[in-house]
Amino acid sequence: MQNSAPNAAINAGQEMDLSARLATIDPSLDLEAEISRLKEEMNAVILAHYYQDEAIQDLADFVGDSLALAQAAAKTNADCIVFCGVHFMAETAKILNPDKPVYLPDLDAGCSLADRCPADVYAEWLKQYPDHIVVNYINSSAAVKALSDVIVTSSNAVDIIRQLPPDKPIVFGPDRHLGRWVEKQTGRKMVLWPGFCIVHEQFNARRLLQLRAEYPEAAIIAHPECEEAVLQQAEFVGSTLALLKYVEKHTEKKQFIVATEAGILHQMKKARPDAEFICSPPNSGCSCALCPYMRLNTLEKLYLCMRDRRPEITIDEETMRRALRPVQRMLEMSQHLSPVKQKGD
């Protein structure tokens, strides 16, 4: 598995002993209780993406999609941040909190989409479009964010594109499928970087049609990182948070076929215990789609991360300074969207 972390070489030494560190954990230890104790001791906030393991989601202070987690990171008063997600998410938290330690349980928790957009190659490609507004999906490295005018997430991309000057051309990276969906929603033609997510790319329309025949009453809902042919089959398309809200709102529907990473089903089942959720099967042959990067984070690694205060996210000051502006611009342009709530609110 390729490591998308730009500072991986710097941190490689501290992670070479991960197996040895895991072996130090007493198998009888109550990990949930220890993590809670360490959180209080560190005055830490635990942020978790919807695609994390269920046990991690249940322990986190905030569970959300990329926009909600960025909002939470920007607002936290904690002394440090423990990010249960992937590398670019933890980097975003660090960009917003340069003076706070940000920890990631496993540095190899990267992102296939970020991997497919190396900053040096992207910078060279951008030279073809000097007069364009550069819009980048949050699923990108800090170095790519530093090349951007504004960052977007799947929750706010349509809204932000609509706020941009209509007479200015746009470059959109790195997800081509999200870009095409945003084009369709806004009517704005954009130059698209040809990246994609290995999880959402695996869904296909033929298998979805087979599921529709098997569950004729089910609503098909899909993430915009899926291919266009899949999105055309969906009754609703939206970010992970939007998909969850759709399930919560449409109580008349009792079956949902879900075309995104299976981690979101945990929150859907909690919100709608009366409904049935069917994973749209990926091309891999598995029964549901799991992100191999997201699943690198485990309770054991979360405990070690907090116990040992590592691995810690580091970004050079110049990159962090340049990346902050487009991330802050995203948050400013999204103030009216989905204010983040703490678990239990």
C-alpha cells in the first residue's frame, strides 16, 4: 500500500517499531476505558470520520464528514487533536491548529485520491491554466492545498462553486467524478484533474441494477465520487453527511441501497433501526466497500497513539501558511452549512 503522507520519511523511524509497540499492550486491558482516561489526561479531542471502525466512532467526541471535521478542528479548545481518519484530514486539522499537536494512529492511513495528485506534477500541470481559479477537493495533500485558491468538500462543493465569479474559468482537482457531478449541478464547465477514489470507483451500474431487481422498494443513494453511470441510478446523491440526513428524513422508506464506504452504515443504523441497509457491492467481489486506508486505524493503534503521543503530524511552515488561506476561505464560504455538533447534542 502506497503511503500518501508527504512527511512519511521524517516519521518512518518512529513507526518502525509499531509491531513491537502493539505487542506491549496487555490483551486484558479495557482499551475503551484507557482511551477515555488518556483523553482526559491529555485534554484531547478525538475526531473520527464516518468511515472509521464502529468502535472508534463510538469513542469519538465528533463523528462526521470532511467538512464537519474541519469545522470541529477549527473550533476546538482542546490542547491536542487525535484524528481517526486519513492523513489529509489530520493535515487539515494541523493547518487549522499550527500550535497544537495533531496525532494520527497510523501514518500509513493515506488516500488513493491524494496519492494520484502529487504536488510537483500538479503544479506543473496548473501552468497550462494561469487565469483559472484553482479549486481542490479536501482529499488532497497539504502541498496541493497550498497551490489552491479554495478547498471544497463533497458537502459544500456545489455551494462554493456557485459563489465563485461566473466569468472566471475553474480548475477542479483531484476527483474527476466529483468534478463532473458538480459541473452538472452548477452548469459550470471546469478543467478536471483525472483522479479518482479506489473505493467509489469500484461501484458499477450493472451490479446496482441487479440489486434494484432484488430490492425493488429500496432507495438507491450514492456518493458523488462514484462514476456517472452509478449516479444516474441513484434516487439521491450526496456527501456522507447528506446521505445520513436523507436516511433520517425519509422515514417512509424502509430499505436503502448505499453506494459509499460501509462505515457510514453504523450511523445510519443508529439513526434508523427500523430500516434495512444494503451495501452496493464493489467490483472487488466483497459484500461491501471498505477503504483499506481508513481501516488501518484500530482501537489498539488509537490507544498507543495517545499513550505514546505519536505519531504526530508535521508540515513545514511555508506549506502550512500557504495552505491555510484556501482552507479558511472554504470555512468562511461554508458558515451557513451544517454547523458541527458534539456527540450527544
